[in-house]
Amino acid sequence: MSEYTVGVIGALGAVGGQMRDILAVSSINIGEVKMFERPELEGKTAEFAGEKIPCEVATPEALSECDLATMSAGSDVSKKLAPMAANAGCVVVDNSSQWRLDPEVPLVVPEVNPEDLDWHEGIVANPNCSTIQMVVALKPIHDNYGINRVVVSTYQAVSGSGSDAIGELKSQTEDIVNGEEPKAEVYPHQIAFNALPHIDVFRDNGYTEEEMKMVNETKKIVGEELEVSPTAVRIPVYRSHAESVNVQTELSPDVREVREILADSPGVAVEDDLENNVYPLCTRAEGKDEVFVGRIRKDPTIENGLNFWVVADNLRKGAALNTVQIAESMVERGLV
Amino acid sequence: MSEYTVGVIGALGAVGGQMRDILAVSSINIGEVKMFERPELEGKTAEFAGEKIPCEVATPEALSECDLATMSAGSDVSKKLAPMAANAGCVVVDNSSQWRLDPEVPLVVPEVNPEDLDWHEGIVANPNCSTIQMVVALKPIHDNYGINRVVVSTYQAVSGSGSDAIGELKSQTEDIVNGEEPKAEVYPHQIAFNALPHIDVFRDNGYTEEEMKMVNETKKIVGEELEVSPTAVRIPVYRSHAESVNVQTELSPDVREVREILADSPGVAVEDDLENNVYPLCTRAEGKDEVFVGRIRKDPTIENGLNFWVVADNLRKGAALNTVQIAESMVERGLV
């Protein structure tokens, strides 16, 4: 069994930390790991499987020693660094939005379109969090009934905006508990005890970047025929995104059959027992690997349609976990 | 100008308090007000326009002195008391769900279907909070473009479940801030920093009562042709419900024209200036009378469609305010 040298680029960031934890227990036979950070952090150590590893600067030479690397260092860094790594012979699984819609770069959720890994040219992109959990739930339904159209409204956790946003929800909540005026710095408005229909910047068509990611990434991952009409909303939850999903299908879906199909699908866990108040919850999904689906019911307003509720940990399946699963799939498929 | 004797049934409840405040500044020329409560609370005083008025028990004799009364005392009480009041010659505007779908009782949002008041037989029903704000936004769009189908996901405040729920969100938030384990008593799961896709009880078809109210009440208020596919979700917000609404229309809606039509519609305020991060917010709608609409944009996944975001104060327009507006309309139309 081959041993692989694996790099973690952006090792000390929030996602980088998750990446190290998940890589350490992955199926990849890791011979050596290398930690990469920006020059200011050179020499700082990152823990990996109990070992403290000093961070290096990602030069072509250092990268050439890696078989593959995960990259979570933002779009600007990725724009320069990912081709440099690929040219040095290190396959990059990139967590930024930089390469996602590039026609030469596969955009992959391993449960959905692992075959797209086969045409990689050194860079593979990890999709956006809100897209990943949705397509994991959509794919089995699409395969069985043919989805034409999706209307989705999201309920997204602040951790999707990084650690400053987590701090902002915490401090605003404390201010309100203590009868003080909350201050908004990360978000344009108070997020505590509020709902903001605004994630990422607005485009001219009135949709946000976050919403357009759901539109375009879903097409690239599942199929061009999938039309998504999204509304992305931030709510005062720390971790796990929820999504209210409405699908219109070609064939008539039977709800019990849909439940069975989803329960048998990789990466999906069905939580749908209304008598016992069991349905997916942000609090319960935290730290878990699965995409949870529940409240599955017929939509009687169209000939063939369904409503359901999808929840997943945005920092795991929505980010680091899917990135590592891409790396695992590439190793399994002999692509590294 | 006639003077009216007005009763407030359930005067000391949370909605009753709002009812008194709003009635006191209403357009109705009130000669006398009478406060009604259950026998245990007889003699307790309720403030009305600065005056303390002792509560009476709602007997047919006492009710016969009223020209009209607002009733917010729950479905069970309303089932007995509303017909009793109507028989005593007191027109009742009822805030419970008891009479909403009764074919002999008008279900009214004054901006939408005031003409239904004309066939009242002594009882008029006030719709559910999540329905009211939605139909105020839908009606002008329906009148101009013809709506076939609505897909809606709600973001509902805990105050919709009463004062115990407000207390539960508060105490769970404090527990979490203080590092203690939050306790769930009012809701089946933790509501603080979570999202519960569960409002009211589940029906056999997999939808909740709250969701079915949106389906059935919308048909009764706006028109049987309106098909609503709803998902109702409770989020950790104290006050004001938000709704992500997708509509499919007969005619092609122009977004700028829709904005103008809505801005000119009674009871609607358009907040839709993306450049300046202006869109409806729960925190900003609190205490206001209008239904706020924003993020109005074309849905490119269907021939004719729109997405938008609707927010209103669930305790005012969603409850007491609409009830008082019904009473005002009845007086204006000479129906009392």
C-alpha cells in the first residue's frame, strides 16, 4: 500500500484545524504531513495526530515533495498557489471559490459526482457549504425521479462567515442579555435575535453571491438541467446550516420510497419521525459527518413534487470533511 | 358621528394588552369600553387610554351592551363565547383559529378582502399571523399578474407561541451564555441558537397545522386558485416573522413595476435598496404597523416568477392590529 505525503495549506486557520483533525483519521495512508502557512506564521506549529509540526512557506520546492494538499487560504492565495502546486506535481483540493466554476477544474462532492475527479489536471475544487449539503440530498432524488426545479431557502449559521462572526453573535447576545446595545461590525445589521437575507455581496440581478453559488455549482455538480431558485439567509445559529427545499420532479415520488432511497444513499441520514418530534436540527448535526434529511412530504401544489428539510455541519461536510473525502476518493481511484 | 361601546374579551392576555393599546388610538369613536376576563380575574383592572377599568365576566347581558368586541381568549372559549356574543347583538372579531375556516364566517385582512365583511353574521375571524403578512404582499401581485403557486418558508419569532416561549428563549440564551445546559419545556427541542421546522402539531399529510393554516386561509382570503406550498420554521427571534416567498405568475412581472405596485399598496412598505444593505429585518419591523417587503427579484427558473422577503410584527399586524383594523373597517362600512 502506497504511502502519501500530504500537505495542509492554511494549516492554522479555522478550516485548516478541522482539516488536520479529519485528515488524521482519514483512509489515506499518510507517510508524512507538511504544514503550510503564510510567511508571518513560518515556524509556528500545527498539531497533527498528537504531533507538533512546524509550518513552512509554500514554495514550489516544498510543494513538490507533496503528493496532494488541501488548500484553505482564500481565493486570492489560491489563484496563485494552486497552479504553482499543481505544476510542482502536488494535486490540490481547494476549498476557496477561486476554481469552482473553471471548466478545467472538477467541482466534486464524492457521494454525487466522483467520476468528475477522473479529468482533473492537478486542481479539484470543493463546493460551497450550502451547495454541498443540498446536492447530497438532491442527487438520489434526481437519479430516481428526475428533478427539474428546486426552490430553496437557507437558514445559515454564523460560523460560515468565520471566527469573527462567531464572536459577533456571542458578544451581541451577551450585550442583549445584559441590557446593553449590541454592536454590528462583521454583518451590516444585528444578527443576534434577527434574520439577515443577505450572505456575501449582491449582484446586479438582485441575488447574492451565495445564492448564485447554489445556482451555478449545483448545475456543475449534478447537471445543467437542474434549475435552482435560492434565498440565502443568515440566522443566529453558531453551527450547521439548515435548508428548506422544494423540488419539482419528472416522475411521481412516493414519500416512503424517497425515505428509503435517501436512507440507503451514501452520506445521508434520514431523521423523519414526526410522532416523536424527530427531524434534522442544527444543534444535533454539529460535529457529525452526515447530511440529515427529514420532514419529507408530498407537495400537493404541483403534479410531482416534494418538500423536505436538510441540515449538515457547515464546518465538516460543508468544508473540511468534503475536502478530505475528495482527497480520499482521488487516492482510491488511483488519481494521485 | 355615532359612539360605540367596545368590548375587549381576554383583556389581560398578551394579545389583549396590544388590543387595548391599539384600540385606544383607533379611528373608532369609542363611547365606552368594557373589559372581559375569565371569572378568576373578575375585578382586576386593565388599563385603557390611561384609565383603569375593572374586568367583568362575559355574560350575555354584559355583552349585549357592546356594539362590538375583540376576542383573544383561545379557540375553546371562542367556540362558546363568540356565538353567545353575536346572539346578544355584539359583533365579535375573533383572534382564535376556531371560526377561520367556517364558511359562514368571513376571514378578513382589511387591505385584501374588506368586501367579505359585508356578509358577516355577527362573527368575523382574524387570520393566523403568518398568513396575514403573506397575503398583504401577495394580493397586489395577484391583482396585477395572477399568482398560480406560492412556495414559502417562514422564519418565525417565539412570541407567536406566547409569553412562556419568550421566557424560554431568554432563559436558554442566558444558560448558554453562562455555560449551563439549556432546558426545553415549551418547545420539544432547544430553540436558542437553533431552528425548529415544527410549529403547532403535525397532521397525517406530514404538514403542520401552522403550514395548513397558510394553505387554507390564503385560499379563503385571496382566492381558491392560490396554491401554497409552505414550510414553517421557528427561529431564535423574539418578535416579527420573516418569510421567503417564491411566486409563479400568469403574466410576466417587471421587478421595478412590482416595487412600485407594492409601494402604492395599503399596509405595505417596500424596503429594497441593496446598495445600502436595506431589506426587511425582524428587529426593524418590531412595533411597526406595515408589512415590509424587499429583496424583490425575478425567478429565472420559471417563465414568470418572483422571489421576495416579507417581514411584519407578528404581535401587531399578525394579531391585535389586524383585529382592530377589521373592527375599524366594519364601522366604516356601516356594518356595526
